[in-house]
Amino acid sequence: MQDRSLSIDQFCEAENISRSMLYKLWRQGKGPRWFNIGVARRISHEARIEWRHAREAEAASAVLQHLAGESAGLPGAADAVAFIAKAFRRPDSERVARLAVEKLALLAATAALNQVSPRHAELFAATRLAGNHPSMYGAVDLAGDDVRGLLKRALP
């Protein structure tokens, strides 16, 4: 059986990080699990994979928190953030991945729109994030003034 564990130098090269960064991560409690063979510290293949998954989860969580801040207070945004966060943590996340990705895309669109037109972001969020929205184009329940405002923006 081939030993797939890595030395510190091999791990750092494979992950494109410096030794000092790896030791910093260990001090922060964010480094990979390791074991000693004599005086040599080794990192198993399994520990490397677990470490990567943990870093990916942290990155995904940071993106979600940023979007949550950018869309705070908009209709359905908090529920969308909660759904996506729960999907990230589920052991069977593949089962709800399509729904989570759709909600993530809608949340990102809401956050981006909120940067340029908060009123239109509110309408978008109300019709796409809040509750269940129909999947047909044009099938929304908006007040007449809101529809005219959207059309004026879309068709100057």
C-alpha cells in the first residue's frame, strides 16, 4: 500500500501556501490534522481533503454573509439566507443543491440590484425571494404603480 501522506513541504507546495501560513493556520486552529512519524510531521490524504472542505465551507459562508448584508431588510432575503445556510450544512446537500443554487442566484441578483436601485431591488425581492413565486414570466402580483415604474425603467 502506498503512503499518500504528505510532508509539510509537500503539503504547502500542493496547496500553494507558505510554511509560515500553514503554521499560522495551526495556531488559529484552522490547519489540517497531522501525525508524527519519528520527528517528521505528516498530513494524511484524508486530513488534506477534510481541511479543503472546511476552507471551502468558510469561503461559501463568507460570500453568503456578504450577500445577507447587501440584501438586509428586503422581502424574503433573510429566509433565503437561512435556507441556503441550512443547505450548506446538510449532509445530503446534493439533494437540495438546485434549489439552494437558484436561491443563491436570486439573492445575488437582489443584492446587486439593491446597489443601483433599492426600490427595484425591493420589488424584485418581493416577487422572487418572498414566498413562492410563479415560474412564468409576467406572472407577478404587483400594484399598478410598481408595474409602471418597472416598465419605465426597462423601456425608457
